[in-house]
Amino acid sequence: QVQLVESGGGLVQAGGSLRLSCAASGGTISLNPMGWYRQAPGKQRELVAHITSGGITNYADSVKGRFTISRDNTKNTVYLQMNSLKPEDTAVYYCNAVYGGFRYQSPIHDWGQGTQVTVSS
């Protein structure tokens, strides 16, 4: 029922910044913990940022201090501000509602198309 559309990706130089958006439609996500995942070619999808319905955030060690997840429940939208980008951040980024936080990292909805982030060296 809930559809997720990611946007904001692109090609940036190392050290640059991007702001990703995740727009949900077909249902509200205001009561759900939400997260941003990323997947590089040949690698497993990993959860990198998580935010509870109450606004508590957690991050993977690889992005801690550089990425910030936020949400605007009035717009049914989740954001990921990415600063000090590194080539190893290159991946397709996806959002989803998350079951179990960083322990289980279980997505609730069908995946969207994701948005490509490419960081050049």
C-alpha cells in the first residue's frame, strides 16, 4: 500500500554534500521507525541511519558524524543529509520503515527504486 520514492542523489566530489528525500504515499509513516539503507554493487544492503517515531536517531559507524536523518511527518517525508562524502559512500540509497532497528534491520514496505549516489575521488 505504501509507496516510497527516493530522490536527491547525484554525482559529487569527495568532501561534498547531498540531501536525499524519501516521499511516502498511500499511507502515513508518522508512527513508524524509518531508515535509510544503501547497497553498492556486489554488496549486501545495509542500514546506515535510523529514526524513531519520536525522533531518536542512530547511525552505522561508517557514517556517524557525517550523515543526519530527519523526518517531517506533516509531509510524510524522511531526509538524509550527507556531508563530507567519501568514495566508499557510493551506492544506491533506499528508504523504508524499519522493524527492529539496527539489530534486525527488517524493511516493512516494498522497496522503491532508490537514488544513486556517486562520490568521485
